[in-house]
Amino acid sequence: MHVLLTAGPTYEPLDPVRFIGNHSTGKMGYALAETFAAAGATVSLISGPTKLPDPAHPAIRTTRVQTAAEMYRAAEAEAARADVWVFAAAVADYRPAEVAEQKIKKSGDTLTLELVKNVDIAFELGKTKRPEQFSVGFALETENEQAHALSKLHRKNFDLVVLNSLRDAGAGFGHDTNQITLLAADGSVTRFELKLKSAVAHDIVGAVLARLPHSHA
Ligand code: CTP
Ligand code: CA
């Protein structure tokens, strides 16, 4: 079984010394890579900038990227041959319209930046998904959580969506724990307790393996 996994944030440059990014640490994605590898899969981990070392497991090949465009190119190159896609990256939705060649100098009292939309990696690859391939997305919502997560599942052709809760203290960005709800294309909804990200990774991998055709499991 071959798994394509995106993880971490993306950094979208503004000038040679600045970027727009987010607080994703990559912990959840790296834990998923380790857990899939431990289950016998080979993993192509496409990682944005993180402070984490490349996972040591020999079945995990890590490719480092900075921007959403780079992450898309790297993921696209692996997508056709992967049995399972997992989109755990916190991809920047927008990037600066222009990247200044020189450091932007301080001038007026306000500065307005123009941003343009980034490629939606999961959406674009979702259009190419074959029936035997399995796609897992993440959703982090602050309102109408399940409805928004389900609409992402349909729009991006996911088979499973991992809804991250922000309601529990200790869940999500920067924490070692996470509280998730799994929503499947068949309509099933499974809520899990707050637990370590390594244990959450086991729950997610277990749910994926249970839904794969038996030839893969
Ligand atoms: N995703 C992606 N490429 C993007 C944006 C998102 O691959 N440019 C993936 C994420 O990795 C995640 C899923 O799509 O698996 C949902 O990401 P999310 O940010 O929740 O969804 P958006 O469609 O960007 O919607 P919004 O941020 O407005 O809620
Ligand atoms: Ca987004």
C-alpha cells in the first residue's frame, strides 16, 4: 500500500525575508506517516516547513516544500500511484499577489497587501481520483462544524473527513492532543475522545484500513 500524505503549514513569500504562514506544527501529519508506515505502508510525506526532523522510518520518504504551489507539484507527482491520499497540511488559502525582489522598506502608516488564491491541492487531485483510491481530508471549523466538514467531503471528493474540534482545550494547533470526529462518505459519524496525536493517528489509520478493499488491507 502506498500513501501520499501532505503535512505542516505552507509559507508564502512576500519578499526575500518575510512570508505569510500559519501555526501548523505538522505533528498530526507526521504521526499519521509513522502509523501508516508501522502498518506496513510506504509513505510519501510532502511536508511544509516544520521544526520536526524527517521521520526515521525507512518506509517514509520526506519531500520538503515551502509554498502551496510547490506542495501541489510534489503531491501531483505521487498521486496517481498512491492508494491512499491524506491531506493533513494547513495550506495557505492565499498568497501575496507579488513577491518583492528586495526587502519591502517601511514607509507609510498603513500597508495594504494584495493576496491571490492558492491552488486547492485536495480539490484538484480529487478530480483525478480513481474508484479504488481512497482520500482523507481534514477540516477545522468554528461553526456548523459537521455541515461544513461534510460539504468539504463532497466538494473535494474525500472518502473520509477528519473534523478537528477547537472546543476542547488542548486540541489542535501546537498541542500534543487532538479531539476528532470522523465523517465518512456513507454518512457515518464517529466521535473520539481527546487523546494524544499518536493515538488519534491510530484511530484515523484504523478507520482508513477498515474501509479499504481487502486487497490493500
Ligand atoms: N486543502 C488543500 N489545499 C488548499 C486548501 C486546503 O489541499 N489550498 C486541504 C486541507 O489539507 C484539508 C482540506 O483541504 O485536508 C480542508 O482544508 P480547509 O482549510 O479546512 O478547507 P478550505 O477549502 O480551505 O476552506 P476554508 O479554509 O474556507 O474553511
Ligand atoms: Ca483553508
